[in-house]
Amino acid sequence: MNVFITGANRGLGLGFVQHYLAKGDQVWACYRSECEALVKLDVEVLHLLQWDVSTDDKPQGELPNAIDLLINNAGIYGSTKAGQSLDEITPDNMLEVFNVNCVGPLRVVKYLKERVVAAQGIIANLSSKMGSSTDNSSGGTYAYRASKAALVIISKSMAVDLQPDGVRVITLHPGWVQTDMTHHSGLIDVEQSVAGMTQVIEHVNDYDAGQFVAFDGAVVPY
Ligand SMILES: NC(=O)c1ccc[n+]([C@@H]2O[C@H](COP(=O)([O-])OP(=O)(O)OC[C@H]3O[C@@H](n4cnc5c(N)ncnc54)[C@H](OP(=O)(O)O)[C@@H]3O)[C@@H](O)[C@H]2O)c1
């Protein structure tokens, strides 16, 4: 299987890389600027590409002709929780986070669509429960919540638009995971989250097109 992962140099992205390498898959791992952890893996089936998904620049590196699984993992939280309060949030903060978390996956899919269609592959977009309106009882976090909510809708449109081409699209919530993004304060570790999400991906046909699903297989209401 050819697996393509964005934001793969640390956190959940690196966890996905390790999971699919262990399964014997060919992995195309994208990083924005720092690739030391990927280089250290030192395996021939790993292909490195430099790609900042916040820009319209093309990925630097060789692409696979067909992509069986595209994981849109790259994302940012934005400024601190306090910095994303109603009083502190700024239009620039909103646009920066929206550009990476929502426009980024759209750019990636627009650029790689034909290759995913060639494999009748799967696209997995990493959103967050923070983007669920139903789950939002604590307010705040404007930039991150809005960007991840928008990604749910974008992912659903992709699912509908690409279904006739045999491409399945799913939206994932990784859980609250111990990574740099959460300052390692999450409830589960990267291995647990990736083990769950990869199971969901494997059973993508059990879910509706574009459905929003957590790492434990539960459908997330939004
Ligand atoms: N951790 C959680 O509890 C949690 C919960 C819900 C959803 N998520 C989502 O899961 C995904 C992975 O999160 P994580 O916890 O692994 O975060 P992380 O540890 O902060 O890693 C984020 C990754 O995204 C990359 N990235 C950021 N901006 C980028 C850009 N413009 N272009 C390309 N790559 C970029 C980072 O690269 P650099 O090293 O270059 O910065 C890094 O590889 C994110 O989409 C996040 O929103 C995480």
C-alpha cells in the first residue's frame, strides 16, 4: 500500500509513519522544515518530501503515481487558549489557523486527487472534537474550533464529490493525545490513538461517506 502523510515529522504524523512502515507499506512522509526524526528511521520504504501546506508551493520530492491512503494530519492549535478567547482573538490569528487546518487539507487533496483516484484510495482528514458544535460546552478557542469545524464540512464535500471515483473519505478525531500540541497532557499516547484511527481507516466501508469518527470507532456528532 502507498501511504501519504502530511505533518509526519513528529506527534501523530510520526506515529502514523511508524505504524504503516511496521506493516510493510511504502510511506511518503511530508515535513514542513525539520525532518530529523524521519531521517533517523533509516528505512528504504520511506520517502521524504518537504511540504508546507499553508502555501501554494508544490511538495519537494518524488510523488507516488497512486496513493492508497492519504492522511491529512498537519495542523496547528494557534495561539494559547487564553489567546483564543473572545477578547483576545484577532482576525490574523483566525486566518493563520484556518489556512493551515482547513485550506491546507484542501490544497493537498486538490494537488493529489488524481493519484488517490488512480488507486481508488482513502482520504483521512484529522479534525478534532473541538470542531463539534454539539461537543462545545466550554466556548472559546475560536480559531482552532472554527478551523476544525470547517474541515469537517470540507471533508464531507470531498466524500460526496469523490465517491463516484471510488475514493472513500473519512474525518477523524484522534482523542486527546500526548503530543507537543497538548504539551503532552493528553489522556492517551500516540500509539493508542494511531492504533485506533488506523482501525477506523481499515473499516472505512462500515461508515457513511465523510462521517466524523473518533479513534475508538464512535461516531462524533457535530
Ligand atoms: N494531540 C491531540 O490531542 C489532538 C486532538 C485532536 C486533533 N488533533 C489533530 O491531529 C493532528 C496532529 O496533531 P499532533 O497532536 O500530532 O500535533 P503536533 O505534535 O503539534 O504536530 C503537528 C504536525 O503538523 C505539522 N505542521 C504544522 N503546520 C504545518 C504546515 N503549515 N505545513 C506542514 N506541516 C505542518 C508540524 O510540523 P512542524 O514540526 O514543522 O511544526 C507537525 O509535524 C493535527 O491536525 C491536530 O489538530 C490532535
